Amino acid sequence: MLKKLSNRVHYMPHYSETDRPALGLICGDNFSVIVDAGNSPAHAKDFLNLVEKMDIAPVKFVVITHWHWDHIFGIKTMDLLTISHEETKKKIDYLKTLNWDDASLDARVETGEEIEFCSDMIKREMPTREHLELQPPDITFDHKVEMDLGGVTCVVEHVGGVHAHDSSIIYIPDEKIMFLADCVYQDFYSGEWSYNLDELHKLLEKIKKYDTNWYVLGHQDPKTHAEMWNFFEDLTSIGEIVDQETSLEKAVTKFTDVRKTNPTEDQLEFIQNFINGNLKK
């Protein structure tokens, strides 16, 4: 089902069993816009079927937040003009040259080009992929693009981040809602999952400049401003505590000394993420 964040903004929740990310719908008076195309033709169809039942202006564009498979495999099925950052298009142009059968996926996992988690989820979402056809975006931008949908505008801005350097956010100023997709998540394509504190600071500065009440993430439920920034503050604090440390034991000791408590399971994971980022430097 589509869930309502405001009269103008809806979303389809993420589904972790097959790594389906949240998809968005922004409704203007003149036309509507979809955020991300889904992780398969079936995901895209499910979303479009729900949109067709709504009394809204016709959908004109799909905006792609970044190049990862779970956000782009439904582009062809959406069959709409598609907008992305120029780097996203380059990545999808490359993905279009690859084969997606089990043997090809397994081979790329072996070489490290693909990660096992994504390979497993692709197989689970699409047991057969003979008819999978990737389609690059039609329109690209460099830094930022704004669209007037009629009665509501949306801003699409490239923000980067370690998860995917081409990541873009979609901000709806009239509704104070932002689609973050996956930009605040870890880098998981270059070895162990990691964060880089300097890159995180740069990313959060770009996000912070927008007055936002709700944040829609790719693989979590939407968060209020307070929930999101409590998380960001905890995450950056962990990064500052870890600093340049490369020993988990020493980093945990530093955390315990500063916080006067032991890290939770999630905090321990973030400590390890920042250590992994230090080890990659």
C-alpha cells in the first residue's frame, strides 16, 4: 500500500525480505513525480498499480536517487521520462553491458565487483532474469534541478556520500519532506562496510540546509526531524570518538570512557564502520 506523509507526498514502504527500497510519489496539480524505479519489474508494477488507483495528476517523471540495482531495475517497466545525476547515468550505462544470470552474478561476487548480499537479494526478488532490461535515464543534471509540478515544487540535488558517490536527495519545500534514499548509509562496495567522518560531515552539511520535518530513507521507516538528527548526532559523535583509531578494543574503551556506558549493538557496528574507514585510508 501507499502511505501518506502529506496531501502531496506518499511512499511505498521498504520491504527487507527482497531488499525493496521505499519508493516515493510527489503529486502536483499539473503532473506528478515518482522517486526511484524499484528493484525489479514486479516492484515497479506493484507501485504503478497503486498509483493508478489514485486521483492525481498524471505521472510525468521518475527521479533516480543513485545507481544501485534496487533503485533502477524497474526503470524500463515504469516507462516514463527518467531523471538522474550524470554519474548515475554513467553507472547504469555500464550495468547495462553486464549479464545478470546466476553464473554471471556469482562470478562478479568472486572478483569483488558485486557483493554477496546484493547477489542473494537479486536472486530472491527475481528468480529468473531472462527478460530483465536495464534502461539509462533520459535526462541528467550536474548539481541541482528544480521542478514546478503545479502547486508544489521539488528540488533534486546531488549530495554524494560514501554509500554511492552519485547520490541525490529530493526535497519538497512546500511540504518540508526530503527523500534521502540511501545516501546516509555505509560504503559497502569497497571491502568491509565503512564510514568516513570527513565525508559524513560534508554530507550532513548539505542535508542540514533544508528545513525538513520528515525524512524518507531507502530501507527504514520515515523519520521525524528529531529522530533523524538524534541519529546523525550519535553517529558523528561515534566517529569523533573513534577518530583515527584502528583497534576495536581501544575504540570501545574510548567510547565507554566518554559515554560512561557500553555501546549498544548498533553503536558497536558504527564503531567498527569508522575503524574500517580508517583502515581504508
